[in-house]
Amino acid sequence: MESENKRSRQLVQALFRESLFQSELPPHLYIEPTNACHLACVMCPRDQSRKPVGFLDFTLFEKIVSDSLAYGTRRRIILHKDGEPLLHPELERMISYLKEKRAARTVAFSTSGFGLNEEKARALIESGLDEINFAVDGATKETYEKIRRNSRFEEVEENIRSFVRLRNSHSHHPLEVIVRIIEMPAVSHEMEAFQKKWETLVDQVEVRPFRSWAGRYQPQFMNVHEERVPCLYLWTSLAINWDGSVSICSLDYDSRAIVGNVKDESLYDIWHGEAHRKIRLAHLEGRYSELPACASCLDWPARPDFWNEGTRRMATAELLD
């Protein structure tokens, strides 16, 4: 039985690899409503970005969705990248549009929860949103407000509780509420208290690994000792900035890995374009130092069970075909 299960897993992995490398579009899209934000979190580099602050135009958003739907339904569309999605005045309309068009199995976004009043919460719930992630880094006011500067601890906690109460009164549509905390020394002493505080109130409490933001931060506690492998994000997602520029990575806060712009090209042409192909090939050949957005990155997902010799050969052959 064990041998049979192992063969089944291997078959599933093989089919996944084959479909991944031959995909017409990635399973995941990050679409940035805005890179504006009212907070100044200590682990966020957005204030160092050269990208101007702006808001995604709804007409351009419709074009992105149309490009995506031309090749089926995405697994996930995440309405979030560098800013606070709640600041976009048409966020609920975007979610409703995605759900109406059946553009993705799951529509989600991340938020600090700051400024989420009851009217906004009700509109989000009624839009058909599938998943909301509240980023709450701290179990106490002192810790939280040192990390999430310009926010207010008590307000955010009450906003989340209020959102859950409203969600529970709208049972016609499942909406998963996740509260997360980033794993870093500043909150390590509060992890247990954080878990206990939220585990009975929300659907899931999530501990996220610290992000280096494509190498912008190199904290000692984040040392990566494994042998580096190609970043799987290059085959699973694209990140579309508010101005239409498309990056290979949702952590590319400074637009150092732009592979096209949806104002001028289709998502399909960008996904299969020469700029993206060259970056993938550089990863497969271990030439990370040649790529500004990847050279010092610590955020690549180490998947030794995925990147074996056969997988590399398959991916390389697909790019050189």
C-alpha cells in the first residue's frame, strides 16, 4: 500500500510539473489596486520604492481580467501587492466583477484592517470575496504599534471582530477570515498569546515567514542555508502593478523585474515573452547574480522535492523549444 501511495504521489507530481511548464497563463495573479498606504511598517520597503503612488484604473482592470479569462479561470487572484487595497475607492467593484466573471476560484486580498469601518466591511462581504487576510503583527498594543507604525491597535482588533460578526450574519457565501503574524524576533515572545487570542475568533491563524523583499532586508535570523533552487514563482504567478507594468514577483517593490505592460501587450504575450523566458532560463542555469531583483533574494521557495534533474531538464526544454 505504501509503495502504491508513493507511485500515486509521483504521478501527481509528474502531471503537475508537465502542466506547469506548458501553462497558457499562471494559476495565480497578483493585481495591485494601489500602492498607497497610510502605515509605515518597519518591515516594509515601499517608502524606498522609485515607483510613483497611484491607483489602478477600472478600465485597465477590465482589460486584465479579459486577458486572463481568454485562457480560463485562475486558481487565485490576489488584489494586493505593495499598498493597502482598502484605499482604492473601487475595491468592492473589482471583487464583484471578478466573481461575476468567474475569473478565479478564489479572490483574496491582504489588509492591515486599519480604517475598515462597518460600511466598507459590509460592502466587501456582499461583493462575494472569498478570503481576507488581516496582517496583525503583535498580541499587545506596545509590540503592534512599534511594528505597524501609524496604526491603532484597539481599532484594528475591533475592526476584525466587527468584520467577523458581519460575516457570520451573511451565511449565503463562505468567506474565510485569516489573521496572520510575521515570524520575527520583535514578536517571538507573543506568538503563543497571539494564537490564543485569535484561534476561536477567526477561521485561521497564520504565521508567515519574514520576507526579505527580494533581498532588500538581510537580517541575520533569516539566513538561508539550503542550496538555492529556481524560484517557483516564475512558473506560478505574475504581479501586475497599478500602472499596468508586470513583474515576475509580488515582492518586487521597486519594479526591478518588469517583463511587460498590460496597456501595450496581452497577459499571454507577457507570460510567454522573451523577457520572462530569459529570467526563467537564468534561474534554471543558476545565474541569479545577473538578475537585479533576484541576486540577493532570500524569498525563493526551496522545493528540493520539485527541482530534481528531470524537472530542470523538462523546464529548460520547454524554454528552448
